[in-house]
Amino acid sequence: MENKRKNKDFNPNNCPVTHCLNRIGGKWKPLIIYAISKNCNRFSLLQRAIPVISKQMLVNQLRELEEDKIIDRIIYAEIPPRVEYKITEYGQSLMPVIYVLQDWGLQDLKKP
């Protein structure tokens, strides 16, 4: 069964913010991108880093990020097989956005 995203191409006014949010918007994708950038590059590590995400949601989000060429899925021919994720060069272009979100969050957490 093919994974169908509702919002992937929804952008009636050709808005750049909408385009960005179609790629990395939602509750989990920024967290997943950030975790992978910090060497949480295996499925089990991602599950531990984001314990409140369900296994199926993590699988779906990883597939969407891979489909959008933000991350690469690398399968090592070992026994047992090992799969790792890495941020692509295209995905690296999102890291300044992720870091701005991180900085804003840190500043906002300090407010009383």
C-alpha cells in the first residue's frame, strides 16, 4: 500500500513558507532531522531519542523524509542487516532552519 500524504503538494498560492512546511512541517519531522544530525542515525536510537513517537509514525516520517531527499537510508549488507540514516546534502540546507528553531526554543524555555 502506497503512503499518500495529504499536504505534500498543497500550495495554492505558491507560498514558500507553505512549501517548506509541506516538507518538514508537523510534530515529528524537525525532531527526527535534528536527532539524525546529532548521530541518532539508527531506528532504535531514534525511538529512544523520541520515545513518545509510535513505531509506525516513525517509519512513515522517515519514509517521507527519504522520499523528499532530506535523508538517505543506507542498508549495510551484514548479518543481521544494519540500516542507518544520514542527512543528505539537500537536507543539510535545512539545518540552519532547525538551529533557528532550537535557539528560539532555548530562549523561550528561559522565560518565566
